[in-house]
Amino acid sequence: MDISDGAAVLKTITYRALLATTLGIGLGACSTVTNAQARLLSLAQGQHTHTLTAQASGKVLQSSRQTAQPTAPSTTQRGSRLSERQEADLVYKILAAEIAGRRGRVDLAARNYYDAAGSTDDPRVSERAVKLALYSRDLDRAGSAVSRWVELAPQSVDAWQHKAQVSLRQRNVDDTTFALEKVINLSDDAPSIVIGNVVNSILRQSDADIGAQVLDQLGQRFPDSTDTQYGIGRFAMSKGERVTALKAFEKALEIDPDNIEALLSKARLQVDTGNVDDALQPVQSYLDRNADNVPGHLGYARLLVEAGKYERATTQFEVIADKFPDDADAYLTIGLLALEIKRVERAEKYLERVVDLEQHLDEANYYLGRISDSGRDYQLAIDRYEAVTGGDNFFSAQIRAAELHGLVGEVEEGRQLIADLKTYTDEPAIQIELITSESRLLNSDDRHEESLEILSEGLERYADEASLLYARALVAERLDKREIFEADLQKVITAQPDNGYALNALGYFLVDRNERLDEAEVYLTKALELQPSDPAIIDSVGWLYYRQQKYDKAIEMLRRAYDILPDSEIAAHLGEVLWVSGDETSATQIWEEALKISPDDDLLNSVMKKYIR
């Protein structure tokens, strides 16, 4: 095809047809450029002297105005057709924009579409310009283009939604409110649905101050909207303005006394202030009138849990289970609530019902796996974890299943599962977790040298990764590789000076060997400041005091640790300090209590043999 053929293309492809075709091509389309497009670009750029004789399709077009800074697209020359030269420029801009987009240059695509939007009355060009400008985070161009879009398509809900979105990002309260009012009035859906969606959108997308102002204005424009008042209340709650929130919920309930969302939110505020009975009674009355309202029953159950009314909550779980035997959503909710308040048998029953209903299988099986895991029914836990085939808990479930294979003597099965998981994703965080999991699996089989090797290989791939360094340090300690242990923990502390676990591990290591106690005290003091309620750190500090012969302070700290966690190691330490300080009776009592729970604990037995002849 020679140059005259290119001119013929413009004669046969009208502007409207070309525009429709171009706009129909997404930015994710093939990155190649057809010969016809290349010739159109060449002609539009004026690289040849042939006169373009193609005429527009009859669409009234506008001239474009090029400026250094984004401004509202020009409205000059309205009512006149574009010249042939202007039409060619427009074609070039649109094609250039599409090609740039396909090649990943969204910034160029946005700029060309913005320029093109000023040359045409076709709202689709302005729409494209707005979306590309938003994608490239160019709020100035997005603001100008969206103003043009709503001018050309004043009845378009989509245009006004984008106008609201841009105005909200620009923190323009009045423009946002006006645009949202347009959305509400133009939508074919019921006003309550639209307002509810608008409120949810504001809650998701804006900061508290701007969102609150927009909602306040919407409340004035739609004073009879329960959803608007409810939204104002939710926003106030997010800002900690409880009085404002309570007033908004009460106003919503004045408009619609049976609005369950507002009723539950008001009750939650009252529960938080300790006014439990007054909070719960209206919800119970609502359920008496609306016995089949599932959200109401579930909300009431959640309120009872939050109020600490566990027995009443348990009764409510059974009410829900009896009333809605085929509602998997309800069973999942009460299952998780029951698990939260440690009603484990009921939680297991409810979650098993979810599985029977063949819904929410991944989530239900994951929590059923955790129940079996906690109960040390490891084989059942493995089966349940491995039944998780997707969702947010997939990797957590599979990794734990792999580790449990090790606990039931199936180390190679666990390693194979981890190897399979490594092929699922290249995500570094997950790959690192899989490496540490495999090391724990090998440690459970006393294969510490292999565990150290796995972690060292991981550190070659993820240099100085703190979790791998920490894990390798702990394995190195077991192998009495002191240089690796100290070097790895020092790297962790240097990179993460507020890592309380690393500080505690290094501090306790020195204390247990009765070495460099001043240095150990620095580590442990900081660890305790960072995590003052951690029983392991409290135990380490108590053991430090023992090494410093500060027996009273040592006993105080070790008793505090033992009260939080009656662990065999803490019991061994506490008993030893009590014995050395002269309270042999108390020491023996502590050891014997711990021995009932952990009869095979090596440290506990060795300490008792040391002092009880």
C-alpha cells in the first residue's frame, strides 16, 4: 500500500467508526500496531504532503486547545466541523494514546486522551481521559476531564460517580456532595440502596474529616434517609466521637425504628460504656417482632459476646442453630463466636455443619483443623488442614499440616508437602515461611544439621532476612555453634533494634552461661521494656537477677512469669532460686506441680536431681 492508499483508508474509515473501534480496544490488548494504524499515524502527523480529503461522519466536533498545564478542555468552535487537519490530529492522539497504553506508558496514554477530549463532543473520549488520569494519579487532568464528561453526559450516573470520586480525592466537599446528590437522583435503583452504597463508598475511600463533612451535607439534603444518618454515625465512631455517633444512630432509628444496623450500632456503643442491660433490651424486643431476621440474631449474639455474657451468648447460638439449620453463613458466624469464647465443642459442631452444607469449606476446615490441633488430635488436624484448598488461610493451613506430619512421624510426607507449596508462588514472604517451616520439621526429628543447612541455603537466597537469621541462631545453639548463634542474633538486633525476641534470646544465652552479665542486662532490660508481659522475657530477667545474687528480685520476677505461664522451664528456675534462698518446701512444691504436667522434661528433672538427694 502506498501513501495514496493511506489517504484512502481515511476516506473509508470515518472518524466515528475509528473512534468506536479504538475505544473498544482495552489497554490490555495486543501491543502490535497494524499497518493501517501506522499509516493513519503517519498521515495524522503530517509526515507527507498529500491533502487529506476524508470527511467527518457528521458528528459535530470541537477544536482542541494545547496548554502547558491541565485546564478544562476547550469549548471553542462549537457548532462547526473540525478541519481535515484537526480531524487527523484527533485520530493521531487517540491512536497514539492506545498504543502508549498497550506498551505500558499509561502516563502518555492519559495525556493524549486528555488532549483528545478537548477536541470532541463524544463523552467516551472524556470518560477514557478521566479513567486513565485517575490510574496515573493525575488529579488535575482527571478533574478537568471529568468536568467535561458530566457536561457532555449530564444524565450519566457513571460520569457523576467519577466526578464524586475525583472531587473527594481533591478534598472538595461541596463538589463531592453535589455529584453524589446527582448520582442518587439519577440512579434507577431505590434511593435507600443508592444512598447506602454511597455511604459505604465514602467510608472506604476518604479520610475521616472530609468524609464526615460530605456525610453531614448529604444528611442535610436527604434528612429522611436512615442510611445517611447511619453513615454519619459510623464515621463518628471511626473518629472516636461517641456522642455524635449515638445521636446519629438515634436519628436513624427515629426515621426507621426497625433499622437493625443502627439498632445494633447504638447497642454496641451502650455496651462499651457499661450500660449492658439497657443496650441489649431493645435488640431482644426487635427479635421478638422480627424472629426470622438472621442479621439481627447474629448481631445480638456478637453483642452478648462483647458484653461478656457468655452463657446468654451460648443460648443465642443454639437459638440461631435451631431457627436457621440450612444457613451456612449463620453457622460459620456462631462457630467462630463460640471458638472466641472457648466453647470449643459447640464451635466444632457448628463448623462441621458448615462443611455438611458444602459452603465456606476452606474457612470452616481451617478452624476445625485448629480445634483438632489444639486438642492434639494431630492426624485429624492434618486431614482438616489439607482440606483447605484456597482462601486467605490456604498457606497457613498447609504449612501447619506439613509440620504436623513431622509430629506424627511422617517427616518426609511433610517435606514433600512443603516442596509442593514452594511451586505455588514466588512470593518472598511465603517462600521464607516455608523455609523456616521445613527447618522446624527437621528439628522435630532431631535432624538439626539438616535444619541448619536448609536455613543457610535460605539466607543465600534472602540475604540477612531476620526471621531466617533468628531461626538459624536457635538451631546453631542446639548444635553448640556459638559463633553462628551470636553473629546471627547480632545481625537481627542491628537490623531490628526493637526485636524483643532476639534481644531476649541473646541475653538469656549469656545469663544461662553466667557470662557477660552486664551486656546481657542491657539486652534483657530493653526486651522487657518492649514486651513487659511476655513470660519468657520476665523469666530471663528473673534468671539474670539470680545470677547477680539478687534473690528477692529474682523470685518476684519468676513468680510473675510462672503466674502468666506455668511452664516447666520457668518452674525449674523458680524452684532453684527458692531452694538456694532457703525455701526448700516451696521449691519442692513448685517442682512437683510442674512434674505432673511435664514428667519427661529434661531441665526440670535435672534440676530436681541436683538439689533433691
